[in-house]
Amino acid sequence: MIIAGVDAGVSTAKAVILENGSPAAEALAPAGAGSTVQAASDALASACWKAGVELSEVERTVVTGMGGHRVGFADRVESESSCLARGIHWRRPQARTVLDVGYQKCLAVSCDGYRPVKFRHNDRCASGSGRFLEMVAEVFQVDVSALGAMSLAAEGAVEIENTCAVFAESEIVTLVHAGRRPEDIVRGVHQALAHRVMTLLMQVDWSDEMCLVGGVARNAGFARELGIALGTTVIVPPQPEFIAALGAALSGVREAEAA
């Protein structure tokens, strides 16, 4: 039995292939303006190639993500909260809260096993998402993947007062011109982002065994600051950007078995 799960995000699409209930391959494809459907198709094709299966062999495809409703080749669209809960339960059954920080959105979910109990999205402001970090990386003319190491090398933290991403960018530029250390500024950015997403976590009554997923989960500096803000250890599961796609595929397996 070959089942596919696709997470059609704004900046990337992720696909997971399950063969007889076990992960066989994962793949990621970048998405630009208006290319969500193409990115989802590319990610699925790449995952099939890695798994050594033909696209025609895929018995069921379940899609999730902000662009999921546009992916016409899927058999069904599943909510992000359900896919995150199911995916994190498979990776870490003891997890009770999962926070997905993506390019344009942040989603907090409290779980009871593989079922979502409460969930909250951010207000679509860039300062509560990975886009905020990309803006910061552009200011320092570095790849966004470098921000984690910069933050961990900080000697202190510069407080970022503005919560609006547009004003925060101007504030960061001013701090750079004032001679503040880039590493300390980046740590302050991570602290600001951590405190912003904490609002969502409070709304879902977060508990320990808190897992961070999504592309931003690979940012060790942000993961550290979030843990400090919460007073707990933030767990980053393997391949955190594929958790929603994994949950979508697992949902497809459940349907296929029940059919």
C-alpha cells in the first residue's frame, strides 16, 4: 500500500510517501507566487522517485497546508491541525503540544494522542512567522540558515521594541548603524519572535513535551529562546518540516485501511 501526504505551503511544498505504513521517502520543492500547485506536484514526483515507485502506484493522496485547497490532484484536503497532531504523535507519542512556525504563518496545537484539542493561528503578521527571520537575514545579507549560529554566538541580547515587521526592520537597521553586534541583534529578534508565538501557545493551554516543527524549527537559536521563554525544553523532532505532510499521509493510510 503506497500513500502520499503533501503539505502545500506558501514558500515550499513537502511530500511524504508511506509504503505499507512506513516512511519510504520525503521531498521538498520551492514555491513562488502562484506556483503552489506546481510545487506540490514537483514535491510528490520527487518523493515518488526517491521511493522508487511510480506516481500511478500511489493509491491515495491527502493534502494539507495553506495552499491545499488549490491542489486538484489530491483525493482529499485535511486540516493542518489534524495533520500536525497525527504527524507529531507518530514521531513522538508523548507530545502534547506542537508549534508549527512556517514562512507566513504560525499554528499552535494542543493534542490528545493523535487528535487536536485546541488550535490557534497567528494574525498573519510577518513578525510572527519565518518571513520575519528572512527579512532579518536580508538586512545582514546572510542566508536565513545562518541566523541560528549567529544567535548562539551572542554575548547578550538587544531588545527589539517594535512588534510590526516593517517597523522592526527599520529598528534593526538603526541598531546596525549604531554599532550593536549583529549576533546580539539576532538573539533579540529570536526573543521577540518567541514571545510573540507564546501568545498562541497560551491560548491552547500548552503543556510540557512541547514540540517545534516547520522550517523555522531548524533554527537552533530560536528553539533555545523559545525554551527559555517557556521555561521548558523545546523538542525538535527529526525532519521537522515534514511533520504536517507525514500526518496527511498517515490520515490517508487510516482511510485506506478502513475502506
